[in-house]
Amino acid sequence: MGLALLKDKELNGMNRKDFEDALMHIADMARIAEQKLTLKVDKRINDSYKEKKHEIDEVSVNIRSLLK
């Protein structure tokens, strides 16, 4: 029981609860950063797709007009 109390009170000079809270905060920050990066990458891919789709549509229209 003495060891369990020691582990609850201190972890290398820091309160265990404070350490856990700090670790959770870091994990939350990493998760949020990952989400932001994912959204930016998804937007860039979507924008690139729309741009290329528009170019393909323009070429298709030009080809159809030449074939008439």
C-alpha cells in the first residue's frame, strides 16, 4: 500500500494527476493538429480535382465543337 500511495503522490517530483492532465493536453493538441492537417490536405486535393475536372470539361467541349 505504501508504494501505491507513493505512486499516486509523486512521479519524479510531479503530482501524478498533473502529469496525466498534461499528457492528455498534449494528446489533444496532437489530435487537433492532425485534424487541421487532414482538412487542409483534403481541401487541396478537392481543389486540384475540381481544377483538373474543369480543364477536362473545357477540352471535351473544344473537341466536340471541332468535330461538328
